[in-house]
Amino acid sequence: AGYGSSTLVVVACIGLALAFVGSAGAAALVTTARVALAEAISRRLRGTRESLAWLATTEHQVVAATAATSLGIALFGAAIPGLLEGATPWAVGLVVCFVGVPVTLLGGYLLPRWLTLPRSERVVDRLHPLLTGWSALFGVLLPSRSSDPNDEVRMLAREGSASGVGGDELVMVGGVMTFAARTGWGGMTPRT
């Protein structure tokens, strides 16, 4: 019994750590992508033809970080009932509701985002090798990404809103990109 419970504690800790790092990585990527996208749109509006190909990589890394967060939460959740072997179903339910869920929300969602947002560029720089590896690993399992920058802007907006770091800037950027895709005549109002 001691060996099994210590293994489950390790699985729970690995799951919580994976959720923490994945959540921090996703929040940092979305935050830095918002800034980089606003700067790229500003340069495009001044006439440069800058490629937004980096959005596809960022999108894939955000999806991989989110998948890693989900995997971590699943590992943590799967370990809890095993740690409570022999407990009544009511006791398991109470522990899950009053210990498991708050620890998961705090350690796998709120704390990583709170710690990451003020220093998102440093977090992305430090986690870049890990995020690249996760992207390659989860790339086998996840659907292929779109090559349309507008789709990637919309995805960043969704991820940002889900993680609490999205905002009006991405909506504005999406509007600018939609307007930029129009022809000159399509953006003009006829005079009578």
C-alpha cells in the first residue's frame, strides 16, 4: 500500500506541475503574441509587408501548452481517488470538491497566470525549448493548423479570453486584418 500511494503522490505532483507550467506557458505566449501582433499591425499600417508566419508557430505552441495543462489536470484528478483508497464515496467526493478542485484551480490556473503576466517575455524565453518540444509531441495528436493569419488572430483572441488575458486589442487587430485584406475599392464609400 505504501509503494502505491507514494507513486500516486508522485503522479499527482507531476500532474500539478505539468498543469502549472502549461498554464503559465499559454498565458505568457498569448500575452507576448498580443504585443507582437499589435506592433506588427502598426508596422503594416505604415507600409511594410511583414510576414505574420510566426503566428502559426505561436498558435501551435499555445494549443500544445493548453493540451499539457489539460493532461496535467487529468493526471492530478486521476491520482486523487487512488490516494483515498478505502474511503467512502462521500469522503472521496468531499475531498475532491473541497481539496482537489481548489488545488487544481489555484495551482493549475490562477497562480501560474498571476505569476506569469507581469513577466511574460521572460517566461516565454525560458520555456521556449519546452514549448517547442511540446508542440512537436502534441503536433502528432493535434489537428493541423491553418495558414490564414486571420484564423490565428481569432484563435489568439479565443485563447486570450479563456485565459483572462485577451482584450479589445485583438478584436481591433482582427478588424484591421480584415480591412487590410480588402481591395482599395472595397474600402471606399461612393460619393453622390
